[in-house]
Amino acid sequence: MTTVTEIGAASSVWRFALVGTPNSGKTALFNALTGSRQKVANYPGVTVERKSGVFRTASGHRVNLVDLPGTYSLRGRSPDEEITRDAVLGRIANETAPDLLLCVADATNLRVALRLVIELKRVGRPMLLVLNMIDIARRRGIDIDLDKLSAELGVPVVTSTAVRRGGTDELLRRLDDMAAGAVGQSHESTWKTPTTAELRAAQREADRVIKVAVGEPKRPDTITGRVDGVLLHPVAGLLILLCLLFVMFQAVFAWAEPVMDLIEAGFDALGAFAHDALPEGLLQSFIQNGVISGVGSVIVFLPQILILFLFILLLEDLGYMARAAFLMDRIMGGAGLHGRAFIPLLSSFACAIPGIMATRVIDDRRDRLTTILVAPLMTCSARIPVYTLIISAFIPNTQVWGFVGLQGLVMFGLYAIGILSALGVSFVANHLFVRDGGTPPFMLELPDYKLPRLRSVAMGLYTRATMFLYRAGTTIFSMMMLIWFLASFPRPPLGATQPAIDYSLAAIIGKWLEPVLSPVGFNWQINVALIPGMAAREVAVASLGTVYAIEGGKDAAEQIGQALASKWSLATALALLAWYIFAPQCAATLAVIKRETGGWRWMFVTFFYMLTLAYIAAFITYHTAVALGWG
Amino acid sequence: MTDDGASAAAEERTPLGLAQRGFCGRIEAIAVDVDSAVPASEIERRLIELGFVEGARVEILHEGPIGRDPIAVRVNDTTIALRRREAMAILVI
């Protein structure tokens, strides 16, 4: 073997990479070391992209750390595993291979992890094995002889507890001694795709090492087994899953209300202040109607979005997501979806973008494509503002069956239609895509349950909140400027008898679209709101606010909902709800589909099939409602 | 694929895919013979990567709600969910 000296080794910043099996706590370790805000969750396949951050070792040496998607081997059988393979082997353009591989293993579950370590040794990079979650291993009475383990594997070993304060101190100390000598001591890689015989031999070797260095747990985890007895029960398990989803959506509606009222009152006060502080005219209208009420009408939905993410983050960290995939596999299989698609699809309830990115854990290309196509049908949080607005304006807040709110029930129904149509579309897609073999396999590790860490959940929520506010400040804000401009210009002629907006560009565009959209019950104001709504769904709410506020003077701006209730028929409102279940109104989602499928084709397919469904659904809803006398 | 020729064991061995909840045993061989979208050697590799190798202890912990499928299998100290189709490739005694 020849020793390769690289230019990178001489530089003052070390480049380390975190590698390991799914669910070994790589991302938790990454967060503990770099303090970077990034998603940690307790199910296989959370890290779908490489993330990097910077930290310092105990002696202050700067390290650039890359967090790689979890993998069982370097074979790269799905897009996320390919990222790990290419990064470890230094195949990524303009990037050298990492100076050191930090191989992370769950100390309570070493068998599969050690097989990966044995495979990684062939890559020839300096390596350090980090036994993470060592606290849990100790609690279970698993004796690990670190010296023996290190000697048998030929790799230095260090322990850590990424989620505890001070849990990485020893790792930081050891990195100095170790890295100083090891960095730059890389050998030529002898890695090639392992054959089944090589994999077997590696697993046998790993089992031998475990026999020598690791004891049986004296107090094995019994909680996971007992909890699974209920949560994976064929009947109770499914009922609990359904109840969980139901409670989740009821909570989104009920818990958020007090906070939303507060935010609304705050923006109203701000708008009134701007109105009083500024002279009558264009600038006053722009600040009050365009900026404050526009951005405010979107930010008011932050509490609902955070509650939804809170549920998803808690379930992920708990380890429930893999169980949900287990329970749903056959049910989704009936619709032609892979059990693994459940996790991306559930994430799509929050936002289709992370959902579509999470499909990288699906190795079969056809399965992955089907999941990407239907992910935007799952009711994302950006639809919540539109749904909430229309439901609270048109659906009476009464109780049905004594305990369920009718508004919450309608909301649940909208989610249910989204899910059912996703299943329907994937069923059709599955019959259109010709398969050359049987169904691809479903194999998934069910991790032990872990209590969610407050810090990890808080970090996840913080990331979501900042992302949403950033969007509100950029995309949504600029769309609001556009809609305000369209609604305000040209100015009405002197002596105009109609409201000002009737003379504006917005009215011209909206009326121009009328022949197409009036069959589904939309008036020109809705048509106008749909245009900026193509950039982001939630913008439509603010746009309607702007359109109606400008039309009716400042009094109408106070309650968009009241304005709508007085101007729309119930049939129109229901048609708009039906439209929103399907309409492809999110530029960012379409961009992600183009990126993830590698071309325009599937982006256009998604756009047109969703648009067609939206039109048909709104058409049917409108005419049914009119026939029922709600027109 | 691996056949160590233990004829006495061969008579008793059954595919894990046919076993009931509560079944406890040891893996005798991995022999993939299922119609799948991926090649047999690939399924074998994936099974091995999840720890299904000859000699490993297995126990069926849970069964899915429809057609008792998929199954949750304890392999030594890990729990893996897989469908009965693929579990047919795992021969156990």
C-alpha cells in the first residue's frame, strides 16, 4: 500500500465526515459538535442531504464536519446512500475525500454497525469509531471492552452521548491525539462493491468481534417490546394511528386559536397605527393594505404550522414513524405505494418539499417517482390558511355527535380527501408504469423507542419557524407587493362611480380569466388571488384580503372572512376548498420535483394532472352545491 | 445460496415467511427465490446488511394488520420489519 499525501492534509482546517448506519445518532452528534440547527429524528433516513458545520477540538483545532445520510454499506442503492458513498470515496467534484471518517455506531446495537466499520476500513481513510448512546448501553448493562474492541477491529474507539451536555468531551479530547497523527496518513482505497460472500464474511467477523469484546445486556430493554405489543397490534395499532392523526388535526385547529387571535390583534393595531401615522394616499394604502395586512394575514398561521410540526417532530424522535410505515405497508401497497413512502408522505402534511426530498430513501426508482407525484396531494401547512379562512367564514362552529366540532370535522374531511386522492393517483400511476419484475422489497429497521429530547424538538421547531418567517418576508412579501400593485393601478378616473379596484389591472386580469373559471363558481376576485397563489398557496388569503379591502375601503379589511361570507355563495366557497385540495399552487414544490426527478418532464406531469383534478373537483363541487340550493 | 449440506437440518428447516408470531429459531441459510423488482443477489445482500446471516437468532415479534404482513423480526439485538415475501428467503430451524 502506498501512502498518499494530500494538499488538504497540510491545511489548518481538518475535514471530517460522519458515517454510520441509519438511526445511530449521527445527526445528534453533528448537532452536539457544531451546534448547528438541523433536523434530528429517530427513524432511518432522516438526513437526506449532506450538511456541514464547523467545530473546534479540545485544543482548538478547527474542524469542518460533514453529516452524511445513514447507510448499511457503501453500495449506494438509493440516492441518499449514493451521496454517502461519493463523499466517503472522494468522488464529489471539487472535493477531496475527508481527512478522517468518524464512524458512528449505536452502542446498544453494534452488530450491523461493526460490519459497516469493517467495510469502511477498505476505503483507506483514517477512521475513529464513536460508540454513541453509551449511556443507554450502560443502563442496559452492556459491558463493552473498548481496548479489546479497538484491538480486534484495528480502529480506535471512543464513546459519546450526543444528546447529553458534556457527552462529547471525551471525543473532542481524543480527536486531538488521534487526528494529529492520522490526518494525511491515508492509503489507497481498495474498496469495491462487496459480493454476498464478502458481506457474509464481514458480518461473521463482526459477530466474532462482538463475542470477544461486547457482553450480553444484563438488563435488556423491555419497554420497546411492551409498547410495540400495543402500538403494533393489528387492530389496536391501526386505531391508535388513526386517533393520533385525528388528534393532530383537531389540535392544529383548537390549540392555535388563542395565539392566532393575539397575532391578528397585533397586526390590526399595527395597521391602524400606520393608517393614523401616514397621510391619506397611495403610501398609506401600500403600507396598511399591501404590507401590514398582507404579511400579517400569513404570519397569523405560524402557530398552526408549529403545532403540526411539533407532532411530527415528537413522533419522529420517539421512533414511531417506522412503526407507522410497518402498519401502513400493506394498506399503501394496495394503492401501489411502498411502505417506506409513508414517512415522506406524512412529512408532506407539513410541507411537500421536505417530503419529496425524503423520498430519496426509497431505492426503487418507480416507487420513488410515484411517491413524488402524489406527495403534493397531501394537505401541506400552506393550505391551512386557506382552509381555515373559508371554513371559519362559511362553516358554522357547532358540535356534531356532541363532542366533535363541525369545523374541525370539515378540516379532517379535507385532509382525508387529499389522502384518498393520493392513494387513487398512485394506484393509477402504478398501472401506467410498466414493471419489469414483482414488487420491490420492504425492509426497515424498527428502532428502540426513545423519549424525545426537548432540545432536539425545540431546534426543529425553531428551524421551521425561521423558515416560515423567512418565506413570509421574501416570497410572500414580494407577491403581496405585486398584488397590491395590480389592485391599485391604474388609478380610477375622476368621477368614478365604481370602487377603485374595478378599474385596476387586477380586475382586468380577473375578468379575462372569467370564461375559464366561472364554470367552477369563481368570481374575478378569486381569479386574481389565484395568480400570486401560484407562487405560494397561503398568499391567496392575503391577496383576497387586499383585493376586497381595496374594493370596500378600510372597514372591509378588518375581517376578510366576514367580507367573503357576505360576498360569496356557499357553493363558491366549497368549490374553492375543492380546488385547493388539488391545485399545484406552489412554485417551490414544482422546482423541487424538477430537481429530484432530474428534468422538466415530471414537473409538467405533476402540474397538469393536479390542475386537471382541481378543475374537475371544483366543477363537481360547485354544481352539486348549487343543485342542493347552496348557490 | 449457501448450503452446508447438513441433511438432518435440511428436513426441519422452514422459510421464516411461513412462521407464526412467537416463532423463535436460528437462521440456517439465505436462499432467495422470489419474484421481485430487484435481482435475487441484491435481496440477499440487503438481508445480510440488516443482519440476517447464518447462525443469527430470529424471533417473530409482531405481524401486520392485513394478511399478517409485514412481520417484525428480532435478529439478535435488532428489530427489522420486512414482508413475508422476502422472509421466504430466510430458512430457519
